[in-house]
Amino acid sequence: MVPRPAPRSTPPPLIPEFYAGRELFITGATGFMGKVLVERLLWTCQEISKLHLLMRPKKDVSPEKRLKQLKQSQVFDVIRERCPKQLEKLSIVAGDITQPKLGLNKDTIQRLRKVSVVFHSAAIVKFDEMLDVAVEQNLKSVLKVMDFCDQLPMIQVMVYISTAYSNADIPNIEECVYTTQMNPHQLMSIVDNLSKEALTAVTPSLISPKPNTYTFTKAMAESAVAERALAAKYATAIFRPSIVVSSLQNPFPGWIENLNGPSGITVSAGKGLLHVIHCSGNKRADMIPVDIAIDTLIAVAWETGIDKCRETRVYNCCSYDNPTTWGEFKVGMLHNVRKYPFDTPLWYPFGFFTENKFVLTVAQWLLQVVPLHSIDFLCNMFGIKTSLNLATISKRLRTMSKSLQFFMTNEWKFNTDNVRRLRERLTPADSAILNLDVSAIDWNDHCEKFIQGTRRYLLKEKDEDIERAHSRMRLLHILHRLVQFVIALFLCWLVLHLPTRLTVF
């Protein structure tokens, strides 16, 4: 653990004062966490000078158009209403984390010479991504960002956003950088020199004991950051959030904009598509609201900048001290998707968790694969056009269950001492604008806001349509009970008549 400096006679500046007049550079600003980071910086640190956002062209959409789309995001509704000029502080930087020097030329780097704080959030979060792609996006990119930082004359802080599960093979996770099974440069050499076929063949042995390429490359990136930091002219920190979910309060309750993890489960279950998943209901679900995670991240960069530690300090941003379980999440989620139903669900939301692989397979086929493929077949046969390819959805549901099972059947103990000390270090004025306190989370209340936010912000469904959705939900509930009754009658008939038929035979 990196020791903290002795207390100073003069208290450090308020966090907004630290950011006042600064120019920041952010990667991954169009992602879920990146958008909230940009919004919270503009809102809580209003004297900030400029936020330079690295963006690459995407599907024939230029970086300039992506910036315009970003400014129109719902996440900035409050800023557009109360202080719209803050959005003028956003600056586009055309580039790509996979390109040499981030795709930046000398003129662009010269334009960024006043940058003093860098947040590296861009990453590929697909758990089962090919190793070469994961290494390019998650490992090589962080080295390119640090190369870029070396060229900035005013740089003071670089914060790398990792994940609390980068060391998921360890049950008790401390706030430190763990030794990896190989040097990051050795890994990059292997990836660069093997064919795709050979790399695919050796990937399981390379990443073991990590569960997937995502956590493996994140751990390797942490190692690379810690190694480079020893010779860097700026201070570095590694920020590890756990499962990031919808906001608790800011920019407004329940804001969510991705389909990863719990939100993917919620949408699939609420639409009546997902009914069983591989999970241990009694295991801790270490979720963290996105606004608490981002407020902590902003404070982490501040502390890193004023302490100027030579070694990399690690922050585990988790809800371990105020836990909930997957079973509690399931109960709350199903209750609230019935209370605030989504538009046009296919069936009444119901389901269960199981750790038994045989039960899982049977239930997936009976409750998901057969019904979804049957409906898809009938729609095709009668020429009924649907907005969903149910056969594809069936496959994706099984893939989602498989990719999440490791994280939903295990639990970890996270040490959060650095985050706790950081929270205690904030002045009352800082604590009034930045919420780092996970103990204040009411998980039942958060789950309700999570479902409302999923409906409103992720699915873009209108509040005024809720009564129509309730009517459809009541009808589906009746049909669900009717099907249950028919199945029960059939099973009773089977029990009563099958022995007789076997005897006659």
C-alpha cells in the first residue's frame, strides 16, 4: 500500500478550486461512465477551462458530429437548462486509442499543451473478446496514453479507469497492483507474433487463472501503468469501480445508458424474454451507482494531483460496506418491472436463478429457446414483420448468461481503505457537491429508480404511455396464470392416468 504524506499545516484547496482554469483530456467520453464524468465535471467544477474529448469516426459519423450528438444526450439536460455555456468548454480531438500516438499529429499535441489532468476511460468491455483485440484496446492503449502524457509540459495527473474485477481470480482484493503472470511487453510480443489461429488456441492457457480476456488485459494494463509511473513526471492512479449501474441522484435519479450486466438482465426480463440465468442468489452483487463512482473518480484525480505520489495509488470503488445480493436484486427487479412495465413485453416477467447446470439447460430450452424460436417461426410463416429477431435474441440470452455466470456465482471481499480515507479527507464543501458515500444507498429505492430510469432513458419509453403498458401487463398476467393452470391440469392428468396406461401395456 502506498503511504500517504504527513498532514499539511495548510488544508488543500477545494476540489472545484483544484480544477479551476485547468484543461483536461478524456478518452471514452461517449461511453456510459465517460458521459457522466463529463457532465459531473462541468456541473461541479464550473470554473474548469476546457475538456478535450478524444473521439474517432464511427460508422461514417465524423468526430465533430459525434460531439454534437454527445451534447444532445439526455445526460446534459440539467446543464442545457441551467448553464448551457458550460457545453462550449467541450473540445473535440479527432483520434483513436488503437492508432500510433493516438492518431494525433504535432499540431494537435501542440493545441493540447495546457492539459494537466488525463482520464483514460476508453476500453473494450466485451468479456469474451479475441485476445489480440483486447490487448490492443485495453493494454496497448494505456501505454499510448502515457506516451502522450509524456509530451504534455503541464501534465500533473493521469488516472486509469480499470475494474474491480481485474483480479477476479483472487477472493480478497486489496488496493494494490498485483504481480501478473507475465510482463505486459512479453504479452504484446506474443500477440504480435502469433497468427490468429495459434493465438486463439493458446488464449485459455495464457489468461489462466483469469476468467476472460477482459479481466486479464485490465490486470496487465494496471501492471503497465504501475511500471511506467515510476519514471513518469506526473502522478498516476488506478480507479477500480465494481459493477456500475444507474445513477442514485445525479444528473437525475436512475440515469442509465448501457445494456451491460444488470441493465441487460433487467431489459431482457422486463420484456418477457429472459426467465432463467446461472446465478447464486445469496452471493453479494457489488454494484455501484454511476454518479457515486464518477464523484469518487473526480476526487481521486484531485488527491493524486495534490499528493504527487511517485508510486501508483489504487482505489477500489465498491459497495462492499453496504451490500446487497443477487437474490435481493432479482426480487426488486421483478417487482418493479411489473410496477413500471416496459412497452410491448412479449410475456409476463417471471424467472429464477439456478446454480445447477442441468436445470439451467432444461429451463433455457423450455422457457426461452423453444418459445422464442416457435414464435419466430410462426411470424416468418405468416409473413408477420417484427422489430426483433427472436431466434437471435434466444442465442444472445444464453451467451449473456454464460458470460455473466462467473461474476454471479462468486463473490469477493474488496478492501476500500483508500476510498474511505479519501471520503474522510473531503471538506464539508466538497462533500456537499460530491457524493462518495455508499453507506447512504437504499438498494430498494435504487432498484425502483433503476427500473424507471431504464424505461425512460435506456428504452426511450414515454411516461405518458405507462397506463397502456399497465393494461398490457394485466392481460399478460392473466394469460400467464392461465398457462400455469393448464400445465398444472395436464400434470395432474398425467399423474392419474399414466400408471394405469403402463399397467395395461
